[in-house]
Amino acid sequence: MANQRTDSTGGTVKVTLLKSPIGFDGKQGAVVRSLGLRRIRHSVELKDTTEIRGMIHKVRHLVSVE
């Protein structure tokens, strides 16, 4: 049985960096960079996959998702 919450529909998500990763664990800064975010208030559109959702979950206190 498929889980509706984790199944991707092929859409995109818009991720915006709201807070600097400086002062947090270095791995979180690496996740922010790998999402393609470069500076505060920078937004990127990413494919809605489980991998991207997991990365967003790791830095959910630094970003906003639309």
C-alpha cells in the first residue's frame, strides 16, 4: 500500500533560505549548499522527491517550503 505523504507526484517545491547555517552543525551547511541555496532569501525550485524532502527535513529550521 502506498503512502500518500511520501509518494511524489512529479511536482516541484520552492525552497527559500531564511536563516544562516552558520552556528549550526557543519553537515547542515552542506545540506543547504546541496539544495542549491547560496544566501539568505535565495529561492530554488526543486523536484519533489523523497530525497529532497529528507534534505529539507534536516534543515527545516533554516528554510521555508512552498
